[in-house]
Amino acid sequence: MPSWILKEYLTCFSPSRSIEASVKTDTALESSAAMTGTVFTPALQAMPHVKSSTGDMLTMPFLDVCRLVLPVIEKFGSSMALVKSDIGGNIDRLDAKYATDSTSYTLLYEIVRKEVAENTAKKSASCTNGLLWLTRAMDFLVELFRNLLAHQDWTMHQACTEAYVATLKKWHGWVASAAFSVAMKLVPDRKKFFSLLGEGNLNADIENFISTFSPILQENHNFLKSVGMDDMKAS
């Protein structure tokens, strides 16, 4: 990848974070990810717990699900390395905010409500921005796997490109779009990629991933839209 594109991609893919942000390692989650099954199994097992008994989105369970999606991204190899770092950084940002007052921030959207009230939500370093771009990145992954199931004749490159157009492209400037196009040239062969996803009923797990995660992500969008924070673009 040309160095100038790489530099811009690092700053533009998700403008809400620095590429130096580390991905939090959680021993319990790693152990869960090592269980027998497909790479989707741990995340699928965690998804039913993202909401409280009253239907509110819980901060840590939602972030845990996103962490458990990271091993899925790793299977793409170097083509998705920056995406993984971006997602991990936004998880860390929200996690750090939660750690400052776990009682007040038990519910995910309380973090956003506080920033909206303080007029800090639109800042590039805000947790609101972090949640928005985290949700958008997960939208991309869901759409990518939807493409792979629905279009058996598509190459990985085509499936990734179409998913990008349907989810992230409209929020990116031309530099970020160009950088993404370059990165997608590094995606693995489709057959090889599927061989890395684990043993079990892979298609069923992918379908479950799509059908279960999509409503969660849509709920994030609905809330962010309700407070005027779902349309921020890359600067």
C-alpha cells in the first residue's frame, strides 16, 4: 500500500480515534473464543446478554460482543488489520469511559446522553463518535457476510467492495475510500477464508450472526439518530 494512502487511511477510516489505541485483551473472552465451533460461536453466545431485563443496551455486554467479533476479523489477515485496530480502539475508548463511573454508565446510551448534554458529542474524540464508528464497522462486517451467503459466485473482493458501498462509503471522503479500495486488494481467497472460520455448521452460524447482530446495531443507529448523532462523516 502506498505510504501516503496508508497514512490517510489510518486517520480517516474512523476519525474518532488514533491508530495507536490498543486492543484490550480479556483472558476470559480469549478462552471462550477457543471453544469448539466456528469463529462466530463466542459472539453468538454473548449476544443474548447485551440487554437488561427491561430491554436497555448494556455497556459491557455490548462491548464484549464486539471484542468477540475481533477473531472473525483476524481471519481476513492483513487486509483487515487496520479495521481491527480501529474497532479495538473504539471499544477501548468506550470501555475507559465506563471505567470512570461504572454505575452511571451501566447502560450504553447514558454515555452518549451525557456527552450530548455537555455539547461534546460531536468532537472527534468523543465516545459518541466512537460508538457511531464502531457500529458502522460492525454494519460493514454483517453486510459482508450477508453478501458471501447470498452470492456464492462472488469473489471476496467483490463481496467486500459491495459491503463497503452499502455501509461505510457514504460516510468517507475520497481519501478514505481510495485507501479502503487498496486494502481490499489484500483480502484472501474465498475458499481459503472459509476454511479458517472453524468447524461446525458454518452457514447456520453466519446466518445467526447476521440475524441476531443486525437488530442490535440498528438499535444503536435508532438511538443515535434520535439525539442527532447518526450522520457524522469523516473529516
